[in-house]
Amino acid sequence: MDTAPTPDIDLVRTQLRTVLRDVNDLVDVIETSGLPDGTHALATALRQRLDDLAGAVDKILQPAGSAMPRRATSTDPSPAVDEAVLTALLDDLGDVGRVAYLVQLFLTELHGRRLALTNAVEQQDLAAAKAVAHTLRSSALLLGAAQLGSACDHLLDADQVSNLRPLVDDVMQQATGSARWFQIWLANQPS
């Protein structure tokens, strides 16, 4: 009796996550490429589907009897963005379109800031990284992305180039979480 070979679950999981990360990078390119209107909505929808797929992959490939870390969701106690800050901003500006514009501008500028941080790490340029973190921190806090603001604060407090990479990695991770949150928020706003 032939039996099917048992797949290496860790290898499958790693390969699927690599594909998801590659598609996520492609979505980043779509968002920042200046394509016609509607492309951002497509990218947001793709990113939501990617998050759903990643969760399904984690659930299906979870080793028996082990608990995998839970993926961040909008119901987590500490979301990437404090929606109350956006609500207060909406109260101040009086128009959801203005707030949506600021969020979209933040997302548009975020790509360039990520590139600048990557370049700063490659060049071991602490001053350049701090300059980017200063600007990014201000925008993040204005829109309620406190975790990103905090990561930027830690980078601003750095005094040694040897600490640059892990601090920038944290900023990048928080920026990704905030960007995803904002994309979902934008997708749920009236046109």
C-alpha cells in the first residue's frame, strides 16, 4: 500500500509565508506607483485578503498540540492606531474627507520614509535616521499611531550606530502595522 509522503510542515509554512511576504511587497509597490484612482482600493483589498490568508495558513499548518502566537487583529487590546485620536481630529476638522486626505498623505509619504530609513541603516548614518524618525513621529502621533511614535522615540534616543538596525527594524514593523490599520480605515470610509 502506497502512502503519500509526509510534507515537511515547517518548509511548507516557510514557503507560504515567503509568498505572502512577496505579494505584500508587490502591494506596497502598487500603492506607491502613482497608478490611477481605484488602485489604492485594490491594494487595500489585496492586503486584507493577504492577512486573511496568512491567518488561515497559520491555523491549518499549526502543529498538533501547540499554540501559535495569535496574529494581530483589530480586536487586540493595543491596536496600531488609536481611533479616538482620529475621531478627535475629525471633530477638529469637521470633515471625514480632510482626515482621510491626511491619512492618505501619511501613507504616501511613508514609503519614502521607509526608503530613507533603509538607506540610513545601509550608510550607518544615525543622524539621517533620526531626522526621518523625527518627522515620522510627528505625523504618526497626529494620526494616533502611538506605537509607531514610540518606536520613533526610541530611535531618536539612540546614541550609537550599533543600535541603529534593531531600532529601525522596530520602526519598520510598527509602520507596517499602522499602514495596514490606516488602509482598512480608509476602505471603510464613505467615498
